[in-house]
Amino acid sequence: MAEQRLLFVCLGNICRSPAAEGVFLHLVQREGLADRFLVDSAGTGGWHAGNPPDRRMRAAASRRGIHLPSRARQIAPADLQGFDRILTMDDDNLQAVRDLARQAEAAEVAGPDGAWRLATIEPITSHCRRFQVREVPDPYYGGEAGFEHVLDLLEDACQGLLDSLRST
């Protein structure tokens, strides 16, 4: 399997997308595949830039043995070419990333090799196997159970994603 570059995206990049990044990294490290993936996360908004993931998400992930290493950042047009897949957490962020892609296509920004290539943009939930959900809900304004539920969904989706990437 060649190196795959994956970017997980939510709104502020402090709850869902850094959790998805951490879950996916945990899975590939456990399976000895870490060298085959470049993994990052970003938000469609930039107001949390530079901050670590939400303390409640870090605590919930830590209870599962999952480390969340990232710092919040906003998605940039260069990410559309710098990653193979961009996986969004909900419909609003899917639309925001697709809008960014349309703007980049209109500007026809070429990649480092001079070619125009755009990442595949898709919802992370399209890789769920156990859960039948359309979106990963934002746990920010809820209680502890919301963070646990998000991690359950992301563990399912990230395992499905890894399985599909291994089969291609």
C-alpha cells in the first residue's frame, strides 16, 4: 500500500476532527501501518487555531488509550492538493470543503508537479460499518456521553476507512 495522505475536517478542529485523526493514528500504529499514512486534521473555521483539542475530548480519548497530538488549524486551499482524501464530519463542513474546492478549481491552482489534482472529499460516516448515521454530531455543547458517542462513531468509521484503503 502506497502512502495515503488523509485530512479529517470539522468546524473548529478541537473535537471531532482531532479525535478522528487520533483514532486513525491509533489504528494504524496498532496494526504496524503508521509509515503508510500521513494524517492531519483541520477546521473550516479558524477561531481555535493553535489550540489543543478540547480537554473533554482529550480525556475521553485518553480513557481509550488514544492520544490526540494535533493543534487546531483552518483548512487551506493547498490542502485540497496536499491530501488524497478529505473526510468531513457533517453536511455543513462537507459543503464548506466542496465550496473551497470549487473556488480552487476556478483559480486552477497547480500542484507542486505542475498538475491539477484535487483530493477526494467525502463524509467520514460513509465508512461506518456498525452505525448507520449521516453525520458525526458535535459534542461541544453536550455532556460527557456525547464525546464517548463521537469516539464510538469514529472508531467504526476509521476502521472502515482503513479496511477500504487496504483493499485498494
